[in-house]
Amino acid sequence: MAAAIKLQHQDDLLAKARRRQIFLAACRVLARKSFHQATVKEIALEAGIAAGSIYLYLQSKDEILLLLTESMAGELVEALPEIRAHSNNDPRRELLGIMRATLTVIDRYQEAFAVLNHEIRYLERNSQYRAALKRAIDPYRSALAGALERGKDLGLIRYENLRSVTEALHMLCSGWAMGGSFLAKTDRETYWREIAALVEGRFFVPAATAGGKL
Amino acid sequence: MAAAIKLQHQDDLLAKARRRQIFLAACRVLARKSFHQATVKEIALEAGIAAGSIYLYLQSKDEILLLLTESMAGELVEALPEIRAHSNNDPRRELLGIMRATLTVIDRYQEAFAVLNHEIRYLERNSQYRAALKRAIDPYRSALAGALERGKDLGLIRYENLRSVTEALHMLCSGWAMGGSFLAKTDRETYWREIAALVEGRFFVPAATAGGKL
Amino acid sequence: MAAAIKLQHQDDLLAKARRRQIFLAACRVLARKSFHQATVKEIALEAGIAAGSIYLYLQSKDEILLLLTESMAGELVEALPEIRAHSNNDPRRELLGIMRATLTVIDRYQEAFAVLNHEIRYLERNSQYRAALKRAIDPYRSALAGALERGKDLGLIRYENLRSVTEALHMLCSGWAMGGSFLAKTDRETYWREIAALVEGRFFVPAATAGGKL
Amino acid sequence: MAAAIKLQHQDDLLAKARRRQIFLAACRVLARKSFHQATVKEIALEAGIAAGSIYLYLQSKDEILLLLTESMAGELVEALPEIRAHSNNDPRRELLGIMRATLTVIDRYQEAFAVLNHEIRYLERNSQYRAALKRAIDPYRSALAGALERGKDLGLIRYENLRSVTEALHMLCSGWAMGGSFLAKTDRETYWREIAALVEGRFFVPAATAGGKL
DNA sequence: TATGAATGAGTTTTCATTCAT
DNA sequence: CATGAATGAAAACTCATTCAT
């Protein structure tokens, strides 16, 4: 029984490692082509496993998109506690910290993130996936909303509609990766300064008015 | 000879009308599914023509994307003279006018615009298309840039890098259609007020400092 | 009535001229590509008529092959009386004359002839066409066979099996156009001397034995 | 390692066997219809594999023609060493041996050979295929040319132009399969006696003149 | 008679998914 | 667990033929 548990454990570890391989391979492939131009075989080979072996870890090609979502959101969510810890209990710092982390993760996977952001439209129409997507993204969304709410309660942040601001702030980050032929991308740091200034100027209550200081 | 010209003229009109039919059909279909899920046959039938007849007006499925670009950008470009005329020679009004028109067009085709914005990444890798895309979009981009430059010259608008601001402003408009599962879309007018305020607050020189008034 | 007849006559002449145009156009097109690579539209335009107009003179694409057969065989058949007249009643001269004319016609249409010779395999499986093909070719075949028979009767030509010799002699001529990648074609005159010598040496009874002289 | 080699070996064997299946299936189908009338699916099913499986062993439909060329030429080339061995060092025997083998292979695939001989015209316009075709045919062509050259050196065979004779001799063999409606095919042996006599009488130096005897 | 836009059947090719080994 | 050969459904595209003008 102990052996069985250990095996189970090893299997889980193996599966996790394989899924990570597949995730990274998919990111590399999607940096070159669209989701539909990329074949399952190509992603499998890029991951160093045989074409058919993808299906030992994934149910379908579409599930690669779910894997991408879970992996990227996961990296973000893992970073949240430390961001919170370093925010000195100032929701403004926490908000900017989350946005910075978001931009960092997006920057890490750029193209794949843009692809994912497009394909997710169609994925979430499938009720089977919608729940899983929500589960993966919610901790991040909650952290963002939580910081905003606490900021409002403390009189440090102002906004009208929580939901729409939450999404707008995320859009400011993701816009960085989404620009197609219309957008001449600047480097990440330049972009970061731009949106940070935007957020501070528009949403943060001026120091003279607010009680604390950033 | 007159007859020949008339025929030629009629043919042009026919082709133009058919291409418009196809454009509108593609928009309707792309509101339901992705470009790769949509079949040429489906779009043709939606346009009220036979499956094969698409190829009388288009060289390939990809050219549908070019048609979308030309049609949407075309609607925008057609509106430019009047926007200019009504701007009272104030580049700030012209800038906001262009952005409002952009948002209006994007709103009209929403889903199809989002699809186009994604697919255009892959389309523009084909040098044959890149030139055509540029040709379609440039008048719009120039108008935006022109208003910004004139505004700067007159001391009414401030910015650092023309190119990056031009693109950022466009992104503010297109972001409206691009949000996937992350973005809970608010209605267009609410969004418009949001970004208009953003532009006015950040880029426009305060009335106290600037010479004219908006 | 006279007018009607005249019109009919004119119509016939017109149709004949159009069919000639189409024949020549088809030859030009088939010099560049195979029968299946060539489109009806392409041949029509090459003939200087509109795509759909082919069907005023032909029932189907396959009938182009019939037209080719009739036209090429026709040119040959038209030459037969004069060949006969110049043969001085010597079947050997007539035979060589026919073969020379055959080679001339084949040379004139080379590629199209080769294409026709291939496609005719499939055309003649259609009983509707078989009769028409036979009707077009028979005068030529008869002339060839006739010369051989008369030659044999006069003791000037020797052979075993009439049918097989007739065909072999034709093959000698058509081989000139049929060589694909295997055959490095020599010029027509060189080839003609080669096969003429072959015929004289192999089939003709030596002068010492035969009564007359060539 | 041994296992890997064995697997590799087995895979090669499998691919070879499948390609052979496809070759034979193509021959059977092409005995019934032209290359363009034959569909890839039909050939695949005739080969006992699924429609799409053809593409595991072939890049395109056209490559079937290359496969035909390689297979037929291959059968010929495999026979060459033994022909050489049995020729008793007499180039005349070797030459006739090669021609007889050629006729045998052509007889085996008759219709498919005729189709191939036609389609190869268009295939060899593609430079990618030209090289492969040449590679497949060259050993055969060299053997033919080699026998002719050695024969000439020994004073046993006479000819003017090596290249053109080589091709003419091949044409004598292939003509057997090429005759369309014009040629009433005789049986192979009759035809063989015919062309063998032709070669002996025309190209071989008479015994009185030559040193050796056949 | 002449046109050429429209049709839709038919073909090649791709690829997600399965399964015997 | 892992493999990769096999499958077959699906889709873009072509083109002979028709027919309203």
C-alpha cells in the first residue's frame, strides 16, 4: 500500500513534469505560429515526447489551451503571497505589485499569451472548460479586486465600478502582448512606466487628499 | 465604346457589391466562430452566393482577412474629412473625433474586429499581404499622427514619442473589442467616457497652461 | 428560302471557322500543358472567344480531343489524292509519300499530337466517340493499307500481316512525337531518312527481285 | 541499440513494403483509367490502406509517378548484373538481353507504363523531380550505352551517335506499350522477334566482317 | 450568336485522435 | 507508460458546364 502510494506519487510527479514540458513546448511553438497552424505532433515533438503520447496527459488539443491558462495563471498566483507580504499593507503597492508581476509573466510568454487570449474566447464557450478556466484565473482576479476594495475602504484608491476597473487594469497589462500590426511595441520597462503613471494619476487619490503615502 | 465603359463600370460595381456582401457575411460568421472554425463555404452561403463563387472575388480564404481590413479601415477613412471639417481646426477635437469614430466602427463589427486583429499577425508575415495591409491602414494612422503633431506644434497636446503614442491611443480603442474572458465589457458609451477622460487628463495640456480652449 | 439557305451556309462557314480557331488554340495550349492542366476557359480565350462560347461549337471538353483528331487526320486525308497522283502508280512511292505527309503533320502539331495520342486511349472507351474517331482516321488507314496491298499484288512490297504492318508503319511516324524524357529527339529530316531507310530495306523487295524500279 | 537498429530496419522494411503495395495498386488502377481520372483515394483503397495513409509514404499525388518510375526502372536495374553475367562478354548479347528485359518489364505493367511515359513529360518540368527521375533511370541508360560502346570498341556493333541510338533502342521497346487506337498490338513475342531482327540486321556488323560470333 | 457570372460536384491534402505493439 | 502507424472526416480550391442577358 505504501508502495502503491509512492508509485501514485511518482506518477503524479511524472505527469506534472510532462505537462510542464508540454506547456513550455506549446509556448515555443505558439511563438512561431497560430494555434491552428501548430499541430499536436509538432508540440509533442518539441516537448521531446512521441506524437501520440500527448494524449496520455491531455484529453484533446483544446486542452493545451487550458494547460496554458493554468500554467500562466499559476505562475502569477504563486507570486501573490510574496507581493502581499512586501506591500506593507498598502493596497496601492499591492495593486502595482500584482500588475508588475502580470506584465512580467506576460512578457515571459508574450506570443503564446496573445494566442491564448484569442483562443480562450472559443474555449470558454464550452461549458466543460469554462469552469476550469474560472478556477485557474479566479485567485488572480480576486487578488486584484481585493487590493482595489481594500484601497477604497482605506480611502487610498477611487473608482466607480469594481468589476470594470479590475478588467480594465488587466487589459492595460495584457495590451502589451496583444498589439498586432497596429502596435509598435516598446520595451517592457517603458511600457510599465507608462501604465504605472496612468494608474497612479487616474485611480490613486492624490497624496494631499489621502491619509497615507505610497 | 460608351457601352464598353458602362459594362466595365457595371462589372466594377458588381464586384464591389459582391465583395461588400462577402465582407458583411464574414463579419456575421466571425461573430459566431473563429476564422479557422469558419469555412469558406459557410461564409459564401451566408453571403447568399454559392460556395465556389467566393473565388470569383477573392484569391484565397486568407484574402477574406484582407477584405475585412480594407473594409473596416475604409469606413474609418471615409469619415476622416468630415471629422477634420468639424474639428474647428482644434487638433484636440480632431483627435477625439478620430478615436470616437474608431470606437464606433469597432463597435459595429466587434467580434470580427477582434478576430481580424488576431489573425493579422500571421497575415502580415506574408510580404504579399503586408503591403496591402499597410496601404489600407496608413491613411488612418496618418490622420491620428497628424492631429497629434499639429496639436504639439500648437502647444495643445503633449507627448514624448509620436509613434508609441499613436499606437497606444489606437490600442485604447481596440482594447474595447479585444477583451476575452478577462474583460467584462461595459457598454460602449461608458467605455468611451473612460478613455476620453484618460486622453484629456494625460495628453492634453491643461487649459490654464495652453493658449486655446477645447 | 434562298436567304435561309444562304444564312445556313454562312452559319456553317462560321462554325467551321470557329472550330478551326478552337483547334489551333488547343494545339497552342497543349504545347504548354497536359489536357487536364489546360482549362476550357484557357483554350477559349486563346481562340479569341469567350469562355462559355466554346459550348456553341463543342458539346464537352472531351470533344476537343475529337476535334483535334478530325482536324489532324483531315489535313492528312486532304493530301492523299495528290500523293496518289504523284506516285506514278508505284505503291512504294505512295507508301513513302503517305508516311512523309504523316510525319509532316505530326511535326506541325508535335506536342498536341502526343497529348492526343495519349488521351485517345480514354476517349475511345466511350462508344459514342469511338465511331467518330474511326470515321476520321479510316481514310488514312485505308490509304496506307491500300498502298501496301497493291504493292504486294504487284510483287513490289512484302509483308506477312497487313494490319500489324500498317500499324507498325504508323508507329514509326508517331514515335517521332511521342518520346518523353527517354528520347532525345533528332530533327525531323534526320528522323525521316532513318525510317525511310528502314522501310525500304526491310519491307521493299530488292530491285534485283522486283520488276519495277523506285 | 540493436533494438533501435532492428526497429529502424523494420520501419524501413515496412515503408518499402507499403510503397510496393502502392506501386502495384497504382499499376492496377492506371490499367483502367488515366492518371487524372484516378483518385488518390482509389489508389490507396486498391492498395488496401486508408485514403489518407498514402501520404505517410508519398508527399503528393505526383510522387506516385516518381514511385512508378523508380519501381519500374528498379526492376530493370536489378536484372542487369545477371544479364551481364550471362552475356559471355559479348556486348551484342548484353544489348539484346537488356532490351529483352526492358520489354518484359514494360509488358508486365503495360498500361501503367504508357501512362507514366506520358505524364513524365510534365513531371520532369519540375526541377525537383527531374533529378530524382534521372537518378532512377540513369543506371539503365548507362548499361545500354555501355554495351553499345564496348560493342563498338570491339568492332561488333556499329552506330554513329551514341545518345540518339540509345534512345532509339529504348523507343523500340517502349513503343510496344504506347500504341493507342492506331496500333493493333501484336503479342509480345512476335513484337520481340520483330525488333530483335531489326537490331541485329541494322546495327550488328555482319559475321563475315566482325571478329567474333554471336 | 456571344458573353461571362454563377454553380456545385469532385479532388487533394491535412491532422486530431486511436490503438496495437 | 510510450510509441508512431493508421485512420477518415473535413476543408480549401478548381473548373466544366449552364444560362440569363
